[in-house]
Amino acid sequence: MTFALALATTTVTAQTPVWQGGVQSVATAAPNDDSGAIGQSVATDAANNVYVGGFLNSGQNSGVPAVQTFGSTTLSSTQLQSGFIAKLSPALQWQWAVRATTNQDALGIRLVTPDAAGNVYAAGEAISFGANSNVVTVGTLSRTINSTNTMFVTRLTPTGQPQWIAPVTNADDEGYVIPQTMSVDAVTGNIIVAGSYSGGAATFGTITLPDPSNDRNPRAVFVARLSPTGTWLSAISVVPTLSTTAPNLGLQVRAAAVGPQGQVTVAGTLQDASATFGTSTLTAATGSGTKLFVAQLNAANQWQWVATSTGAPASQALGVAYDRSGSLWVSGSAAAGTVLGSTTISTASPFVARLSAAGQWSTVGTASGGLTFGNITTDQAGNALVTGRLTSTISQLYTFGSLSFTATGRRSFVARFSTVGQWEYALPAPAINAGATTYYLSSPVLDQLGNLYTTGYFQGSLTLGSTTLTGHTSSTTFSGDVVVARLASAGVLSTRKITDLQPVALWPNPTTAAAGATLRLITPASQLLLVQLFDAVGRQVRHTSLKAGQQETTLPTAGLAPGLYTLRCGQSLEQLMVE
């Protein structure tokens, strides 16, 4: 019998955060080479491996292909732009890197997310400036997609082998489908993707969402669910009604997030338009400016609530993230006089604000000094961690509540805001030591140890703890190298016990295909728990469930090939050997 201790009993820590390391891609750059690469998305798994996705940009002026080395793997761009997906060990050593390309004009990877078995999913876009089809290639796997511009999701094994490509097409030659968040549903194992689309009808497998019937800027919201084998299971949309034909108005989706129970939130702005989320219709009258909104969809694809700003116009939601309880944090920018719940923001400033699981505004925090907030994430204690941009080129004082720091030059920062409404720290990223000042970090994510990772690009020389990185230098924007930076002790580790995380007994182990296996919890399940068995490449091969009050179940293994399998029961993991 094996016994997997999986209780969340880590002692709460609140150590001083410090930049403790980083890693880069290395360019093979000739003089005046204006090619480069950008990290667009970063994610971590339960073993603290790090995954990165982004772009390889050919020279904007020269047309020179980008040639970037990730550890022992060298990738080069084709056409205007190619994408990449890469894996790092917890020690920030490159494990593998895979290129994604199109036979048309450009392709980029926007999002990456791993599953419990170590597979990684990546979402991207392929763009053509004329042809009505794309051949998307990830590693050695290709798929022809009959659409001028297409979104796609691909899955790679823990060793970087692509398994499938699931496309989304747009009926308009100049329309787009843009993924803005992607996550694996911990309950079902399905992949949830949310974002926006424009131009024409968007098709997810056999499901077609309606034409937004407006200009080609992103104007409609979508939320789609994809099986682990690459089949689109569902897709829904919200299409606004415009009260004007102005090209930059309507519904703008700025951020989205997936919650712990498969719920999805989309956030953005509404201007000169109305939009209906379930039974709630929002209206931003012509000439009234932008209205900030945050809307939640449940796991059954039903809109539950919509929260909005009142008071002054011209406010925006730029980032959104769930905590473990299902509450939300929102980051954005607010005009003077913006009201969020009972809080009035008196001066124009960036903000973070908390929403309850029922969509009620509560804690709000702001900052000042000429800076912007961007993406946001949460730690195990439910605090918000926000990244942003310092915008001044000269020495400037930046203030976060009672905290402040002075910094020179444009660079990024990380700040933490507590659940009780206090800024706990605000820390600028290290300055560029030499060379150009092009430098940007975003897409924050925490690992299981409370370390924060962020990615972007840089030029010149950058020191992160004891690590000094040297990027190639060019006067052209986006011609730097990929950087992944680690901020140690960024998040608080919590003692909070997760309801579906408890010791699991599994026997016999090893077992045989004929014998099956018995799973037993130390106490009866407090809620419905999905029990899944994955093979070595992450495919679900068996599943069952434990009902609330049930303590034991049998998992059939008949027909399984000999090998090592991963069993997941709620949030608990165990390995099963079949002989």
C-alpha cells in the first residue's frame, strides 16, 4: 500500500522578497541585427518547473530572421514572426524549446499552461495578409487550417513532443480570434480558453459563434472548453450592440481568468454600446466614456453576475485573477471620481480591487508617481501581486500607500497588496547596467514555494541576484532577448487546508491490469471529487468519482498497458504502477 501525504500544512511565511535569479535566450546576432524575441506568458507546475511562450521576431527593418538559443536548442524565425514554447527546470535550466510556425506571414504564442501530469498547453495566433489558409506547424506536427487568421491551441508532452493542434477559424478575411486566458479545469481536466473575436463568425470545431456585425477591432467575448484530446466541447459568446460606428468603441476585453471550480471571469470596458451577460444588461450611453466591467461565468456556462464602476468615466480593467476561495482581484486604471462599491478614487491612478465570489467590491488600493499597473496574480493567502511599468525616464518617487521608493528609468516592478487592504511591499526590477534601456517584464506567476516568475524581453546587461544576463543591443524595439526573472519569497505560503486535499491510500501498488486498484481517503469526502488516471503522456485513461460522504472507491485497470500512471483525486496526486 502507498500513502500520499498531501495536506497543505506549510507554515505561513512573510520573508523579504529579493530578485534571486534569471535566465535568458541568447541571440546569434550580427552587427545591426534588429531581430529579437519576447517572452509573452509564463507558468509553473506542481513540481516548480517553469514554462514560457512567446515570439521570435524577424528584423523590423532588415528582415533578418531571429536566431535564439534556449540552452542546447537553437530556434529561428520564419516569415515576419514565429512562436516558441520552452520548459525550464526549478533551477532555471532550459530543458527543451519548440518552435511554432506558419507558412503565411506571422505566428505567435500568447499563453502557456501545464496540467497535473506535466503536459503543457499553448495558445497562439497565425496571421495571413492575403491567403485564405494557414499551415500551422508546432515542432514536427502540422495542420492545415482554412482561415486567413486563426487561433489555435496545442498540447505538448512533458518532454516537448506536440500531440495535437486544435484550431479556431474566423469567417472574415480580416477578423481575429484572440486568446486572453487559458487554464486547466482542476475538476474536469478540460482546458478553458477565454478571449475576444471580431470581424466574422468564429468556429470552434463544430460550434460556430455569431458574427459580431461590426468593425474588425475585437468586439465580442468568447469562452470555450476543450478536451485533453483536442476536441472543442463548448463555446459561448457575448456580442455587444453598438450605439455608434466609431471604430474604437464598443466592448473591449482586456483580461480574463479561470477560477478554482471552472468558473471564468472576463474584464474590460464598454463604451457607446450595450452588452448582455445572462440576465444583466450593461449600457454605456453615447458620449458617456468607458464603463469598467467584470463578469463571471460558472462551470455550466451560465453568467452569474456583472460588477461595474460608477462615477467618472475613462476607467479600465487591465488584469484579473482568482484566489483559492473564488474571490477575485482586479487591476486597472481609474479616472478621478471613479467609484468601486463604496470606495471613491479621488485622483487618477492605477488601482487593485477585490471582488467577493458573489461579485461585490470590497478592498481597493491605489499608487502614484507616474506608473501603470498590468497583470495580476494571487498567493496562497489570497493577497494580490501586481506587476506594472515605471514610466519616468528621470529619477521619480513612486508611492504605494505608506510605502515608497525612488527609481530612475523605465522598468517594471512587483507590489503585493494584502486581503486587509495594506501594501506590503513594492519593489522595482533591477536597472539595466549597460547598453540600451529597452526592458519589460510582465505575466507574473507564483510557484509552490512562493517565488514569483515574470517574463518579457531586455537589451543590455541585467543583474538578477548573483546572475548577470547580457542581451544583444539594437535601437529597434522588440529586438532584445527573452528573459525570465525570479523574485524569491514574493508570495505568502498559507496554512489554509484545501477541502479536497487529503492523504490518499492506494492498493495494491504495483497492481496488474486484471486486479484493479482501491483508493481510500483518510476521512470521507466533503464534496464530489473527480478521480482520474493519466498515462505517461498525460492522456486520461480511466476516471471515476467519490461522492460527498464516500471514503473509498475502486479504479478499474483492465486493458491498461504495463507502466507508471498518475492518479489524481481532487487536488491530491499519487503514482500507480501497472505490471
